[in-house]
Amino acid sequence: MSAARNKGDDPLMRALGVAGIAWGSAILTAGSSIWRRLDGQAPTQGDQIALRFLGARHVATGTIQVLFPGRLQRLEIGIDVIHAATMVGVGALDPPRRRPALVTAAVALASAAAGMAIRERSSRDSPSSS
């Protein structure tokens, strides 16, 4: 029973998923307000489309983490790392979008770091499979 819990039912990974769902829902429902607070001006139509996509991505990956906490961890971590890297690039190349890009990069890096720490803890705590 404990092996199943360690491999497929990690409450910390579920909590990370709930946080992702909450962040994604905030972006979907109040993305323009969040953008205005970060940037000082309203998002463009293109920014609003990107906000909807980003919010939906966080809700989707968070839902996967809640429903299947032991699966796809490396993929979710990789998605966050790639997202952070691209947002750092946007921040460097597009000064008007720098602050929102760097905030979302920081959130993605925090999520990836938490996922890696949870994954490491789970693998350390799980009994060997031999």
C-alpha cells in the first residue's frame, strides 16, 4: 500500500497541481487585471490571447497533477522549464512585456523546482523495485 502511495498518490504533487489550477484560473478570470498590475497598462489583444492560453495550460497541467500525481512528472517539469526559458527570452527581447514575462518565468521555475523536489523525495522514499 505504501509503495502505491509513493509511486502514484503523492499528496505534495497533488498540492502542486491544485496551486497550478488556482494560478491558471486566476489568469483565465483576471488575466487583464493581473497584467495591468504588472505592466501598468492594459494587455493588447495578442497579450490577452496569450493569457488565455497560459491560464488554460496551467489548469490542464494542474489537473493532470491532481488526477495522476505519479505520472508525467518529467514532462510537466520540462514544460515549465521551457516556458521559463522562453519567457526570459521575451523579457530580454521585448522590453514592454519584460515584467509580465519575468513574473511568469519565475512562477514556471518555482513550479519546476517544486516538481523536481517532490519527485526526488518520492524516489528517495519509495522502496526499491528489485
